[in-house]
Amino acid sequence: TQLLEQSPQFLSIQEGENLTVYCNSSSVFSSLQWYRQEPGEGPVLLVTVVTGGEVKKLKRLTFQFGDARKDSSLHITAAQPGDTGLYLCAGAKYSSASKIIFGSGTRLSIRP
Amino acid sequence: DAGVTQSPTHLIKTRGQQVTLRCSPKSGHDTVSWYQQALGQGPQFIFQYYEEEERQRGNFPDRFSGHQFPNYSSELNVNALLLGDSALYLCASSLGDRITYGYTFGSGTRLTVV
């Protein structure tokens, strides 16, 4: 059973467009992270959100944690080819001594 | 400051064989978690080691076992390899009580079982 559902699974858009990726669960998480993974590499942590309703910005990327701490979104403004990759959301149930569960990922392709 | 180091980077094994993968955590980290990532999928949690003990385990058979050494490095062992064990195996490190702030991952070991 996949606790974290990501949508869409695949997304191919033109450079300069905006996009949003969603991460949903029926479970409450202590924190939620977003990672980006390039082919042949391990995931790289982009951001962690820990408070319900929290919004964090990383240049053109905006991350939001749902009020109930069950869902999150990643919005990219003016996408660039360098944004191409596999975006993974991951959640920790507890603040310590907890495993992190990953979603199945959104594969993003930005066309020049 | 070295990040997470995994070895080997690639490995080809035959069905029924045994394999050992190695991981050195990021300096200052004491917790190591192992994940299996099939092609096109998100990473699946195998187990986590802290203070040389297996602290948590995912839904993987007993063929998957591990160890953590006093210097916090870790090994993942898989016995009686099956074709379905072919995957990217990722090691992630963190500081014990700060799991909530995410992991630092290595580049992984690509295991192919033929």
C-alpha cells in the first residue's frame, strides 16, 4: 500500500510554463520532504515542511504543507530545462526514530 | 565534508548468489537507512540502523539483512538473489533524533541479477 500518492505521474511542459505537483495521503505526517532525483543518482533534499499550512520558497519553487499535514504541493514558476527530473515527496510519521516513506514520484520533463 | 559514499556503484550477480553492499554515512550522522528503488518507482524502505541495531524494518523478506559498525558505516546483505532483486539500492544517512529533517542519500548501487 502506497501511503503517499503523487500526481501526475508524468508531466511534459514547455519551458517558461508553470506547473504544480501534488502529494496526498490519508495519514498525518510529522514532516514532509521534497526531493529531486537525476538519473543514476540518489535523491537530493530540496525542502522540509513541518508545520500545517507552512509555505516555503526556493527560488522558483514553492512548497506548501496542508493544514491537516496530510498533503503537500510543489509549484514551479517559469519552468526551465534544468528542472527536469524525478520529484519525490516523502513523509515522516514521527519527529524521531521514524522511517521516511516515499511517494512513487512525478517525472518532469521541460522542453526547450 | 564527504557526503554518503556507497560501494560498489554497479554489480552483476547470478540468481541464487549472495551480495554485500556498503555505505559510509555523512560525517556527523549516526543513522543509516537502506532503500530499494525499482526502475520508475519511488524508493521502498528496507530497514534502518541506529546504534548498531536494526531499529525499523520494511516489508522485505529475511533474505535482506544488515549491519552497522561502531564507526556508523553499514552493510546490506541479500541472500539467494532473485531476478526481482534487480534495482538501485540507496543508502541514506541522518542524525538520530532529526529524521524529520530528511536524509542525505548516496548515489546508490545498481544491482543487476541475471
